[in-house]
Amino acid sequence: MFQYISRIKKPIAYGLLAFLILAILAIIILRPRALALYHQVKGGMILRSVILTAQKTNPNAIACDLEPVQEDSAHTQLKQAIAHLEAARHYAPKLAQTYLLLGRAFCLYGEPENAVSSYRTYVLLRPQNPLGHLELGLAYALIGESMSAIDWQTAGITPEQVLAQAEQAFKIADYRTAANRYRQSAEIKELTFADYLRWAIAATISKQEFPGSIDHILPVFPIAGSGSTKIEANYFRWLREVPNILVYGDRLIDHPGKDPTVARMWWGGDAVIIIQVPASGKHAITIRAQNTLPPPVQMNLTIDYVPVFPFEMERGDMSWQEFQTEVILSAGFHVIGLRYINNGVVNGIDRDAVIDWIEFEKIDEE
């Protein structure tokens, strides 16, 4: 080649030689970035496929809101995605998008510590992108750590925005996302009692870490490991609002009517308590309710929002009646609900449901 260049006029030869040198230098300089972009795109495409599959039940959730994948095929895909993204990081350590994708991949792979590390690098490279701060906060929550209010403010994320996301997720029954958002909200603003109650319910149903700061606000009823535990129904809390009358989270005892010693459900819907079971096992649950007028009064016992036992007061003679069922309760927290189904006015008489207590008794299994 250099012999060929030597036969060309010197100005042209020198220009061609300079061009070749620059081309070689460009290849040397740009090749790592080109390889990094290739691996970033390849890994991102694989990751996107996994996320879309995981989002089928939670369409609006982002990676760290979702449960880590369990299927072998999804695990294999994530390993491939992570390998590509780590190669991209090797070839171009300053390519910010790589770290955002790695954070998501590690969340889905069940490695939140690595997710935090990746997100932190992304935030350092792109400090003004609020999405990075938000996802870093979620990853921190997964390892039981908090993100400071300054970080949220730097990202331009207001407490009201985070709380609004929590409420929306709770409304559409995306309880995992709701629990994460309420946890984040508590780090940067004072929550109302209703917020704490929704957070506790969301954490319980989605099997997330129960909010440790809630003990002094929302009582949790411990269930005895042997024998029975009786809880007055007055302490059940409404999961609805009636303008100017009933606030979400009010106790039944806060609206007692003529007899404050028993719980009266004036409106239809759910009232709940949260219990803590020390060990998994079979339990007998007994409910004492009144045969009020006009019959029948129809109700359902729910566990973690799932109806498990319908019962009906049909005598209409104001007598008390006990209803019993057996259920398997796993160790941990549960949301126990009384769901009043057929509230209404019949022949001018307003039907109410009246409950005295609910009792849990551990059943020894042979």
C-alpha cells in the first residue's frame, strides 16, 4: 500500500496517508463504543421481552415493582440480558443507559443489591433524570434502606406525586407497587392514618415487608399460638368513606348507634383488622352476629380480600348466633375482613349488620 502511495503526487499521498491514519484511529477509538451500543441494544431487547411478560398482571409497574421472575426460561433470558449489558459496561463505562437497564435486570433477577449499585451509577451519570431516582428508591426499598428527601427533590419528584402513585396503584389492586410507593412516601412526608392503613393492607396482601413504623398508629392483633384469641368487632376499620360522616379507616366503634358495646355496620362494604399469626396451621374462626331486621342479613368473611366464608342471619328475631369455619392461615400478617353484602331499606326499615366479636382458635392437627 505504501508503495502505491509513493507513486502518487506527494500532496495527495500525504493527504491519503493522513486520512488512513485518522480512519485507523477512529476505528480504534469508536470500536469499543460501537460494541457497547451493540450489546446494550441486544441486552435491552431481551430485557424488554421479559418485562413485557412480567407486566401482564401489572401493566403499569416498572421492573423493581414486579416480583423477581421464577420461570427457568425467563431466568435464562435475564442471564443473557445481563451478560450483554455487562459487556456494554466493559466497552463503554460512561454509557448511562446501560446502568439503568442493568438495574432493572437485577431487580427482576432477584439481586436488589446489584440493582442499587447499577442505579446509583446511573444517577451519578444522569442526576437530572427523575426516573433513575425513582427506580433507585424502589431498589433501596427492596434491601430495606431509605432514599433521602434530598435525592427526591434533586430528581424533581414531589411527595404529592409519589403518594398519588401509591393511591392509584392501590386503587387498581397493584398492591406490590402500592406498598413500595407508600414506603417511599413515608420517607419524604407525613402520612395520614388512611395512608398507613392502605400501606399495611398493600404490604400484607403482596407479602412485602410490613411497615415497622406503624405499630403506634395501627394496632395489629396477635393470634395465640395455642388456645383462642377473641377480638371485639368494634375494632374493625371501615374501608370506605361517606362524605361528612365516615372517614376511611374509622373504627366501627366510632359510629356505634344506640348500643356502643357491639359493632354496627350502617353501610355496605368491608371493614377489616390486621392480625399476626405466629405459625402456619389450621384455625377455627367463629363470628358472633345478631339476627337483625329485616332478614336476611348477608355477609362474607374475607382473608386478604378473598371471600372464604359466606354467612347469613335469617331469623330476624334479634337473637345472637355464632357461625364457624375452618381455614389454613400461613405465618405472618393477614387482613381479616367482614364484608356486608346486602345493605338496604326494606319496607321502610334500614337493614344493618351487627357483629359482637370474632374468635380465632388454633386447631391441633394429628
